[in-house]
Amino acid sequence: MGNSRALRHLDRPEGRLTYTDTSPADGGGPLLVAVPGMGDLRSTYDDVTPALVEAGWRVVVADLRGHGDADTTFTRHGDDATGSDLLALVEHLDAGPAVLMGSSMGASAATWAAAERPDLVRGLVLLSPFLRETTSPGKQRLLHAAYRVLFTRPWGAAVWAGYYSMISKGRRSPRHTEHVAQVRSAMSDADRLRSFRHLALALDHGVVERRLAQVQAPALAVVGALDPDFTDPAAELAWVREALGVPSEHSVLVPDAGHYPQHQTPDVVVPAVLGFLAGLPAAGGRHG
């Protein structure tokens, strides 16, 4: 495995993003860029990255703005902001087109990026994706009022960690307790909690839904059957399939997973991702 755990940086207009870069032993491999969901950390992909690298992929995992090791100076947050960061990172690495993998709103951002720059996105791996806004304006106003109260000090970190654990329904990773503790620790920092709150208030998945017809990249969609973030997870997966033209073999409803199948059920997710990647058309240029 190539040099992977050194933290690397990407300068953006409002601050600096951070990422890790793991390559196969020979140092080559096509590019896959992954990003966590809201309130999560790069380590959400620790159970899937080794198998992808072993299969020959160069796996880059980035932090969200204001999350993990990224700067907390960003004032703009949301699906399109994160999508623009993913595209900037692919261009910075000069190894595209890339497969983009996202969890939750990270999947929303990856989908937006695919619509914005089809030339830079070879494929999409969408884990628990939010590709439309299902909450009414009235309910959104109520949720935003709640976020302003719940996601603040001194209780905000504990509230989010508890919610994160709750939506991990079903089978849990052996490192579940450790990971939730890391999430809580990160949110204990006042600036990171502020960034997280700003992201929660800024999210509007309508910016993704309006662009779905422009997505050209093939996609794999994975949804946990027990995911409490969807009223009907199976129906939401069916809607994603229809919206993006995802074939049935690239649509996975995981029976014993909630919102984080990448670390709840990696034994299901890894084979699905590897099968999808193996079937992608060769990338153009020097990476084909």
C-alpha cells in the first residue's frame, strides 16, 4: 500500500481542506475520491478503503468543510459547496476522471459534482444518498429552529453523537463505540460545532434534484433497509434508481443496516462497490 496516512491539504477560497491519499503498492491506480456525510469523519471509510486499494484503486478521502482536520473558516456550506470542493480536488490531483463516493449528504454533493463536470466524474458510489428535498418548508423551519438550539454548546456534541448512534440501526461495526466517541470529540470543539450547525442550516437537497437529468456517470446506490433518515428506505432507493437510471444490479438495499452501511455492513458494501467498479468503462487518456 502506498503512502496514505500523511494528511494533505488543498487550498480553497475560504480555507484549507484536508485529505488522505492511499495508493496501491505500485503507486498507480485509477482515482476514487470519497467524502463523508454531515457530522462525520474520514474514518467512516476505514472498513472499505483497504479492499479498494488492494483491488488497484487510488483512494483519496477528504474532510467536509469545517469537519475533521479541515479549516473552520468556511462560511459557505451545502451540497453544491462540497461538490465544488470534490471537483477542485480531482483537478488538483490531476488524475481524473474519478469515481466519487459519498455518504449521506456527501453522496448528494458527489451527484451535484457529476452534473456540474461530467468530464471529471467517471462513476458514482452513493451510500444513503439524499438526492431530493423531502421535507416541507414548514417542517424545515421547525427543524432549523431545533438545530439552532440542539447543535450548540454545551450539549451539541452529545446530541449529535446520540443521533449518529441512533441512525446506525441494525448491525453495528466492532468499532462503533470508538467511532461515535471520535465524532463526539470532534464536535466538542466550538468552531467545528459551529461549522456543523451552519451546514445543517444550509442544506437544501433541491440543488441536487434540479441537476439529476444532467448526470451522465453510471451510479451504484446503496441504502440500509433500517435507515431512520428515510420514511421508506426501499421506496427511496427505488426513486434514486428511477431518477439516475440505475440498473437493478447496481441497486442494493442492505437488510441489516441503517444510515452508515460502509461501516455497519462492509461485507455487503465492499463486494457491491468492487463489482460496480469492475464494470465501469475504461477512463480516457493516460488513465484508460
